[in-house]
Amino acid sequence: MSRLKPRPSAAHRWMHCAGSVLAESRFPDETSPWALEGTVAHKVGEYNLLQRNTVVSYPKKAEEGVDVDREMLSHVQVYVSACCGMLGPNGRMSVESRLNLDPLEIALGGTGDCVVVNPFSDVNILDLKYGAGVPVDAKENPQLMIYLLAAALKYADYMPEKGTCTIVQPRCFAKPQKVDTWETDLTELKEWGVEVLVPAYKACFADDPPRHAGEWCRFCKARFDCEARDREAMSAAQAAFDVIPVSELGPDRLREIMEKAPLIRGFLSDIAERVAKELEEGTLLSADVGFKRVAGRSSKKWIDEEMAAAALTAVGIEAYEPKLLSPAKALKAIKQEGLDTEITDLISVSRGSLVVPVDDKREELQNMQFEEIKG
Ligand code: SF4
């Protein structure tokens, strides 16, 4: 039996690059403090959903060494509220349940954060993403489509007519809406499963499966050791720099370069990361590579705030200073207290603009709006 295991969470990658599953299998699984934080946030979500709590709480102050503080509870609240909001009177909610695509005869599956199915109506998959950095879209997200398809097959007896994929990403500032839902037709989803997903899955098990580089290389464990990715990034960089004066580039060339930019940026930042790591480990010498490590900007923070406050108070120093609430916290407090105080006139909103591909779901800014946000 093959030891290869395509995972739903990496589907965006292996559906573009069949060779990535084999390539990544040679590297150990990575873990990080952020991943552990995410695991704990999921536990808190699971605990509350199983208790059917609409207001999130947790019996412990820490879990696996990670603080379960008010901030985490407020983020998990967004997820729990989204899950509970999907549940109709005769609906069923399954939390952290196993989902698989055995009916399609492929060994693809995993744990769905939350499935809500309402009889003769809808089946819904909700996914909590606790990361703050990279915004993830629900629309046509293959990981969620896989789970939704598996849930639709598992709960076929409930005869749902439509399906939704929801990503709850409460900490991500780059994402305008914290709860992002995409609705899809279940017949089309099943066709996608048979015609697109199953062949892509099977391609991962071919002899010498092909590698195809693109923006999906960003989190591939094999990216530091992948000729296909290096070649593609180098040729994209060469093409980008082999230009007549930049000011003379036409729309087609600008588009080509913009499309390849993430690949080139990823390649360059991985090179910088590798140099930093090898200098630290001593496998690379600054004399050879021409670069060295120096101290970065320092920042100070209390190791234990309560102890620091006690020490300062003991010598007569006022340890705390009163601070005005941020507009976001003030609006939240007013809402929580059920007050009708109007403070929006006291708040100025400044916002930058971003350049994103035209198929991005955010609405395009018109000239007047653009001038407005420039202020
Ligand atoms: S780095 Fe890119 S091209 Fe190479 S295996 Fe990974 S996804 Fe495929």
C-alpha cells in the first residue's frame, strides 16, 4: 500500500502539483507555537459546541501551555456563534467528526471542525482558521469542498438541497469579514468530485508524478529542495527583469509579472530564511556567503505583568496608566451593554488600498472611493 497520503488541507497544492505529495512525504511534519495555539482554540470551540453553549467559556485558564484568555474566548465566540446560527430546529450538529470520501473510492478524508445539517434543506461545513496572517477564502476552497462533499454523502438521508462552506477567521485583519460563507449546488459539487477531484487525487500516485510550480508552493515542505519551483521562479525573475524601461511596460507584461510576483517573492524570502538558519546553525560561514547575523531592534516586555506591577507599587510607582479604549473596543462595549450611545462621529476611519487579482471577491474601488480612503 502506498504511504502517500494526500490531505484535504493541502488539496489546493496537490490539485495543482501532483508531485507535491510525494515530494513532501520526504520531510517531517512541522509544528509551531501558532499551530499549537490553533489546536487549543479548536478544543475550546469543540468544548462549547458540545455543551451547546451560546456564550463561550472554558473551565481552564490554560491548555497545553497556551493561555485560554479573554482574547481567545472572544475569537472562538465568533466561530461558535456562526455554527449555532446555522442550526435549524430539527438540525444536527457534528463537531470534530470524521469525514471521508470512501463512496468515491479514494482514501481522502479528515476531521471536519463542524458540520451542520438541516433536513430537506442544507448541509454546512464550518472551519475555524485561527491564523492571523494569511486570509483564506471560502469560495471554491478545495479543502472545504472536500469536507462538504464528504458531509453531503454521509448525511444523504437528510436530503439536503444545497451546501455551504464557511471559513471563520476571527483574528485575520486582512480579511474584511470574519465569517466568510460560500454557497454551492450539491449536484455540481458531486460532479466536481468525480470529474476534477478524483483524477487529481489519483494523479498523486502516478509513477514520478509531475511537479508544477505556482503560488501554491508557498507552504510546501519541499520548496527548499524543488528544482521545478527553482526553475519556474528563476525564469519568472529573468523574464521580469529582462524588460525595457519599466515605465514602458504594457498591460500584458505588467499582468504577467504581477502573476509571477508571489512565486519570485516566495523564492527570495526562502533564500533569505535559509541563509539566516544556516548561519545560526553554523553550516554556512559569513566569510563564504558574504552575509552575517547582527542583533535586530530590541523590544522590551514584562515577563510577568502581575509581579512587575507589585514590584513597582512597592516602591511607590503608579504601575498602571489609564488608557482610552480603542474605537473598536468602545463600540463593542456599547453593543454589549445594549446602549444607544452614538459615537461614530467621533471616529475617523483610515484605510489603505490593495492591488489584488480581478477575480478576488472584494468589490473594486471606484475613483471617488479611492480618493475618499486616501483622505
Ligand atoms: S515546491 Fe511547488 S513545485 Fe515543488 S513540489 Fe512543492 S508545490 Fe510542487
